[in-house]
Amino acid sequence: MIMTDRVSEILSWYGHENPGVLTNLARMLGHGRLGGTGKMVILPVDQGFEHGPARSFAPNPPSYDPDYHFRLALDAGCSAYAAPLGFLEAGAARFAGQVPLILKANSHDVLQNEENPMGGLTASPQDALRLGCSAIGYTIYPGTTERRFAYEQLRELTAEAKAVGLPVVVWSYARGSGLSKAGETALDIVAYAAQIACQLGATIVKVKPPSPHLELEAARKVYEEAEIPRETLAQRVSHVVQSAFNGKRIVIFSGGSKKDSDQAVFDEIREIHQGGGFGSIIGRNSFQREKGAALEMLTEIMDIYQM
């Protein structure tokens, strides 16, 4: 684990947390090729539950094997590897201590056509401790009709996790019948989702890269009167980071579905980096590629974050 002035500065933003939380956060910030830089690249593999096995793993059949993802995270030098209970149980003992693990504590399937998705609690902080994890993860869907239940469940889970020294990574994805499809990634909505996650006690916030679209009319007036820049992705990322306690919470950005070219991925990463984003969580854009190509891509992404 690498401790630098930058990592120490980031840890100082979490001075209210106990030593266990700070130690595990430092472990993730100090691990892998980006260790010590204050940036993170995390490999998330929850898509088998979230989208189904064929949609997730058929493009690269070796990825059906849970061990594949542990090795990919290790070989790439990722900051951490995040997955639901089953995938982590399948390999945690074999790869013990080799890469920080994040246990995804809730999961959602697509077997119902839902306008307002709601995940189920599928793991606990005790499972995370048993598996040697460095954090737990939880997804909220701001904008859904039942969001209050998820907020309350997250608050209880957060208290339980932090009490035993585990940071909490919150996937904050706005969805729901009150939002348009474009609204799910609108700048005002993504910034709002990041703020909500921070207010709920998130240690690390994961959101989608925001578009220039503005969804809420009341917000539109403020954005236009305040002349908040939103033309470039870097400007939009900067605003989302600002919305996360003026940049005093770690905000990382999702990679989304697999892009047609590596260059499209790199262009997006450069703008996230320029906007002050703390890193990326790259799933399908890595494990759906052949392993050699995935390693090359992840190496380039980490090189961009080190510039």
C-alpha cells in the first residue's frame, strides 16, 4: 500500500470516520498501478445479476468464470474489484489479500419490466468481513417511486458497515417514471444523484458521465442564470464533483456499455480526468474484450489518469 501526500489529503476529508474505514479507504487508494495518485480504476462485475449471463459474458466466454475477473483485476493493477456475493465467494479464498474487494450488497434483475426499479438486499457487512473485503457497495435509484425505502435501507447498512470499519461505495443511478430516458444522465440529475449519495454518508460515489441535457425546469433556470458551463464533458464532470461536497468526496464515473472503439473510451476518460473526476469503474468495456485487449485498454486508461 502506497501512502502519499495526496492520499493523506483525501483521507483528511473523512476525519469523522473510524480508523478501520480510513485504513480500508487508504488500502484501495494505495493499491495497484494508480496507488498513491488519488485516482482509482475499479473493475465491477455485477452485470451477470443485473443483465443476465449471456448479455454479460457471451462476448468473451472466458469471463463466465469468476476466477477470470479476479485475475483481470490483478493483472491490470486495478484499485479494487467489485462483485456480488456469489462471484466473490467463488474466488476470495484463492486470491486472498491480492486485490481489495468490494462486496455489492444489493442487486437488481431485469426479469420484470420496471419503470421504477428496486434492488434487493443480497449480502451484508458480515459477509464482507468474512470474505476479507475492503468495502461494501450499494445501488440507489434516485427518481424511483420507492426511493425512500432504498435510502433508509442504505442508511442502516452504512451504519452497520462503518461500525466494523468498512467504507461504503454508492452507485447512484437516477431512474424512474418521473424522468425521461435523457433525464437519467442529465447534468442536473447526475449532480443531484451525487449530492444525495454524499448526504446519505457515501465514502465513494459512482455516477454516470453526465450529458448537457437539463431535465428539471426549476434547475434549468438556475443553470442558465448562473451560467454553469456544460458544453464539454470535462465541464460537466467538474460540476458533478463540485456537487459532491465541493470535491471532498471521491466521485468515480461508470464506463457504461461496451463502446465500439477503444478511442471512444480514452476520449471519455481524458475528459473525466480533466474535469477532476477521481477515476472510473470499468466493467463491460474491459471484461467483454479479449483479455489481452482488455489489459491494453486498462493500462492506457490508468496512464491517462496519471498524466
